[in-house]
Amino acid sequence: MGRIEAAAAIGPFAAPRRPRASLRRAWHRVRRVRGGLAGSAAVVIIVGLTLFAPWLAPHDPYVGRVVDRLLPPAWMDGGSAAFPLGTDQIGRDVLSRLIYGGRISLVISVLAVGVAGAVGLSLGLFAGFYRGWADWMISAAVDVMLTFPFILLALATIAVLGPSIRNVVIVLGITGWPIYTRVVRAETVRLRSLEFTMAARALGATSARIVLRHLLPNLVNAVIVIASLDVARFIIVEAFLSYLGLGVQPPIPSWGGMLGDFRAFMFDRWWLPTFPGTAIFVTALAVNLMGDGLRDLLDPQSRRP
């Protein structure tokens, strides 16, 4: 009888979690990150606008008419409903160029994050797992990259390779990998000393199997969070390079390039630089909110009932 009572006492704790209860707990965790949900919704809308740009843009972003140059937005005196946000100095539709410019900015940022993440993850795993001279050399390279002025590296790279979308991706990628390497290396050093890694090694698992099957899955959350925040940073950096004329070249629309083109109209036609500047601000804010939400959602400390 004592065993039956003991089994009944521990039964609820030993019973597997019900799917409905697990879903309810997951939903409560998601609701805690309302800012992340708002940012994710805004990112989905922005990405949808850029993906369906050929169908949503009212005009060709590369074609303009001189007779329609410098029209104000539709709600201002002299505006036209055919050009909701007005036109630029050669008569091109500002709204269409904003939509297509978002496509360029997002593609460059995502590609650059992919390059930086792949390089940083590989070097961080190698340094943290094998340690020794490899760890010393990679850590020294990280320290050098973090202290090297970004603008000098960008200017040198663009001067050698020339300004283009591909070269912007290269510049952002080679300047963004150190943060991934530093975080992944620290996590790898911690994970390789835990019991499950030692048990895998004692059972005869190879180094490649330990890295791919045991260490890498435990690093995914940290890499995802860094990547989501880096997208917002790269959007701003790409706009900065394009503003200086070192990034995307005309007539390809980009938000930074539009800011550079409209700086001469900052005081008499304020709406021209305002629209691309607002697009950069809103997109970077939305991606940052989404990254903060992912960080809170993937944090093991927040997974409490």
C-alpha cells in the first residue's frame, strides 16, 4: 500500500506534459514579448512589400518624366494622386523607388549577415573546440578587427574592388564576423567542458560528430539572435555607404542613395529626404524589436511556467 501511495504522490510529476498545456505555456511566453510581436509583424509587412514590389509599385522606379519633376506628395498643394509621395529631381516616383530600395537594402543586409555568420561561426567553433595556437591566432584576429576603424576598411575595400552591391556585401561580411566568433568561441569553451560532451567523447564520438551533433545545436539560438540584430545594423551601414557614394550605385534605388540624392533639397523640399530616412528608421527599429523578442523567447531563463 505504501508503494501505491508513493506512486500516486509522484505520478503527476512523472507524467508527460500534455500537448495542450505545452502549447498554452508557449503562447504565454510569446505574449510576454509584445514588442517582438509588433516588430515581427512590421518586418513581415516590409518584406511583403519588397517581395511584391513589381505588383505594388505604381510606376517604374527607373523611368521618370522631366515635366513631373519635384512634385510634392498627393496631400500637399500641387501634388498628384498618381504620385502619392511625389517625384524626385528627374520625375521618378518616390514611392516606387522606396519599395524597390527596400528590396536592395534587405537583400544586402541578409546576404552580409549570412557571410558574417558563416565565417564567425566556423572560426568560433574551431577556436573554442581545439583551443591552443588556433584559439590564440583567431582571438588575436578578432581583437584586431574590432579595433580597426570600419570606415577605413570600407574605403580601402571599395577603392580596390569598386563600388557595387557585391562589394558592399563583402565589406559588411568581413567587418561583421568578429562578434559571432567571440560569442560562439565563449559558448563552445563552456559547452565542451560539460558532461554530455565528455560522455560523447568517452563513447568514442569523433570531433566532427561532437561539433555537429552536440555543440552546434546548442549554439543556434545565440547565432539567430545576433543575426537578427545585425540585419538592422547592416541596413543602417549600407545606407551610410550608399549615402557617401560607396555602396549601391545609381540608378539602382536604395534608401541611402536616395538620402544622398535628396540632401540638396533638405530645406526647401523636406519630404524628399524624410521618406527614405523614415523607411530606414522604421525598418531598423522593427528588426531590433524582433531581435529583442527572439532573445527573450529563446532565453532558457525565461522558460518558466
